[in-house]
Amino acid sequence: LQPFGEWCNLQPKDAAKMPESAWKLLFYSLSWSYGIYLLFFTDYPFFHDPPSVFYGWKKGMEVPRDIGIAYLLQCSFYGHSIYATAYMDTWRKDSVVMLLHHVVTLTLIASSYAFRYHNVGILVLFLHDVNDVQLEFTKLNVYFKHRGGVSHRLNDIVSNLGCLTFSVSWFWFRLYWFPLKVLYATCYSSLQLVPDIPFYFFFNALLLVLTLMNIYWFLYIVLFVGKVLLGQMQEVTDVREYDVEDSRRATARKREAELQLPSALKEGMHLKNGLVKDKRL
């Protein structure tokens, strides 16, 4: 994907970040499409009937092959994402939270498979992947707005529309449907259908941590919308991003300024040095 960015004459910063977003868009599009297939084109009723994720639940039950494939893909992706966020991707203001998100997600995927809560996992992944598809698609259009030294109006319009739909869908899928369907099923329905269900508190604690992180990132969305409404931003950008090198230069300049002596003191030191030199002569 890097040669493609160079061929499109992207700006250097955008060309460096484009491959990351393009790869994520490809994966999340495939994973979310597969989630749509499982929930709406098979006999699984999990989306329309969330308590059904625990119908017939028992220890050591067999995991259906189609759900097992989804788990294999998601587990491998988030395992790699922990390494990629730390060593490959552009460092952002929320990268530490992103690392925590990947660790929690990977733990949820592995533990839900081991505890045979795989039906819940498919529902969780479906409700989260849609936002990642919109996010990466919008970011790609932001990167492609300025290429070849020319500003492209179409990419600007698409990025604005993508930002709007992303904001709405984040709230709808992660802050409305997620508690309504997933947390209701795991916190309440699970005890009604399987009174002695194991690892109840552990599993729900991880889901609650995931909910808190969704709220945390939603604050970034609110911050972005507020800046746009107040006229502090003229175009769509990622408010989480900052250039690491620019940040280092700014820090170095700040330290250098702090070490600079007042001009009067400098003149006094130069005069003193001159007197000492004259005495030596």
C-alpha cells in the first residue's frame, strides 16, 4: 500500500499514515460483512433476540465452525494489533488507551471462546466493527483531500459526511445497542437462563471496561463536533493525532527557551569574560 500512496502523490505525512488505515479498512470491512452474514443470513437469532445467546448453553459445548472461523480471524488480528499499535502505527494521544483496548478485546475473545460464550462474542464484534469501517474510510478521504498539490473537493465532502455518520453510528451501536443487547444479555439474562453460569463477574467486568473505553472515545467525538460548531476547525482532521517529530521539536525548543539567560545577565557574563581575558594578557 505504500507505493500506492506515493503514486497518488499524497503529502508525506498522509502517505505515511495511509497504509495503516487502508489495511484496517480492508480487514474491518471483511469482518463486519462476515458478522452481517452470521447474524442476518443464518439461523442465529442473536441480534433480534439477545437472550438467545445463552439458549442451550452448557460447559464444553461445541463451537460451530462458522463462528470458530470468525474467532480465529479476530483473535489473530487483535494479537497483531497489540504489536502494531506499539511499534508500527502512528503514535496518537490515545494510543495507550488503544493498547488497553486491544488487550481487553483479545482477552474477551480468548475467554469467551474458552468459556463457550462465543454467541455473545459474535454480537459484540458486529456492534463494534461497523464504527471501525466508517472511521478508516473517513480517514482515508482526509488523507486523499490534498494530493498532487491540489485540494480535491469530492474527498472533502465524503470525509465530512463520513464524520457525521461515524458520530451518529458510534452512539447508536456502542452506547445504545451494546448495553441494550449485550450487557442486558450477559448481566441479566445469563443468570435467568443459567443460574450457576461460571466466570460471570470476570466476563462482565471486561465488557464494562470496554463500555468505559467507548465512552472515553466518544468524548473525542464530542470534542471534535464542538470545535467544528465553534469554528475552531475548518476541515475534518483526526483530533487524536499529532506528529511525534513535531512534538519532540516543540519540546526541545521549550527546553532551550527555559535554559536561555536574560539578556542583561548575558551581557554581564560577556563583560566579565572580557575582563578576565585582558588580565591574562
